[in-house]
Amino acid sequence: MQYFYCTSITSKVFIVQAEHIRGFSLAVAFICTISSDSTPIFLYINAILKSSSILRTMRIASLSPAITEILFAFEMEDQIVCTDQFSNFPEEARGISHLKDHIDINPKKLYEYEADLIFTATVIQQKLADRLKAAGFSVVHQDPRTINALYEMIRNLGVMLQVEGKAEELVLHMQQGFNDVKKKSALLPHKLNVYIEEWHDPPYASANWVPEVAHIAGVQQFPVEAGQLSPQVTLEQVIAFDPDMIVISWCGAGALADKDLLNTRKGWDVLRAVQEENIHVIDDSLLNRPGPRLVEGARRLYGWAFELLH
């Protein structure tokens, strides 16, 4: 049973093919290119569906919390047969069967759910996607690293699942939300230096799309390029940046990260943000998931900046 699989033709072009899904005949051809941030952009789709009901009855395993949120926004939650353990939003997602772990999911467990299509996302699930493909599963892996790449991913999913209209609505909703935050943040008297931390041991600064979210919120993130993978940082680099505020966004911790793990780090007490207790914990799903709630992450960053400046 195969769905989409990618064959690399050159470093710039992929052809995605399809065979049979649960007894239905599907012919699909994708011609793709790779954008500057290495995110596939689907340029042409020619699909012949022998059954008009195939996408309505497809069984989906969403092993990415971000994809799960997007599928709910598409109103396709009834087709999700299982998720990873971190797919906890919206609340209804908690009622779907969860598979243990996020990057080391047991392929044998997936067989029980008879999924036609498996979604994974971001670089940390690339090896999982490769293992599942090698085991014969039909996997679509997405790795957006900028906000524009996220919009493109949402549109691609909309085309693939035949919900283009809902995909465009979701992108527009995100764009409007970001624009609302940007209008407010433009009125801040100046930009605060904000160190946003994705991991704590060793420390990693948040990157990928987070610098863009921070910019929209009217703050200056620790100097990493948008689209870059999150880098490990040294205390000396953070001291040189001299953050006005520190935001803890530790991957997988939700809103439960313990500030003391940062406050008690050797040498970190010299930081002005630590001395002045300008440290905030954010639910990491608002910054670490490439999905619709990045807008809420921007709102939180703006709100904390506003409070500190007024």
C-alpha cells in the first residue's frame, strides 16, 4: 500500500508518484522545486481520482503536533486515526489515540491503525520519516523553516487533501493575525533585546521561524538568521547580546519549564535580565510548532515587551 513517495531527480527537482491506496486507483504527478530555504513548493498537480470519496475516507496518522493542528483547522479531524504524544491541541486532539514518543515511534504500532498516509514534520522527525518509509509506510514529511515556507506547506497540504479553500483561509487568518500584532508593536518606543531559548542543556537559541515572529512582536531576537536551525550558544555570546528579557521556550516542556534551571546556571547570574527577573516562560507550542498558533506566540512576546517598556 503506497501513497506519496519522493524520488530525487536533481538537487532542484522532485517527482512525486502514487500507486494504490486501500483498493482505490490514484494517479498523481507532482513537479516540485526547492526554494532557498529547502522547503518543497508544489508547482503543478495533475490528479485523476477513480473514486471521488477517497480523500474523505483516508485514514491519517498525524505524528506532528503542528500538522495535527492544521488538520483540525481543515476540519479533517475525523480522518485522524492516531497522533504522536505531543499532539495536544485543540482539546479534542487529546481524545485521539496517541503513540508514545515523537522521534522514535515504533513502526509496529502504526500497523494497528491501518493508516493510509502518515505526516511528519521538521528536521527532528526526518530520521523517523526515513525509517517509516523504509518500513513501507506512505509518508509525507514537511520541514518549513520560515513563515513563508509554513504558508506554502499549508497550501500544499490543502491541495493534497483537496481542501484548498480552507488552506487559503487559514493562511489569510495567520497573515491578518501577524499584521495586527505588527501594527501594535510598531508603536513600541524601542526594540528590546530578547533571548529566546529552545533548549536548556546545553543552551540552544530559538531559530527557524522564531526570529521572524520576534520581529513581528517588535523585539530583537538573539542574532540568528531566520530559517537557520537553532544553534547552541555560549554564556559569552548571551552576555555580549545583553538581553533585556529572556523567554524560556524549552521544547516539549509546554508552560511547565522551571525558571530555576536557568537562574541557577553557573555564571548566568551576571545577565541583567536574570538580575532584574525579566524571565518569562512561554508554552513552547506557541513558538516551536510551525502552525497557526505562532500568531499567539507573537502576541505573548509583544505583550511582555509592552509591559517592560511601560
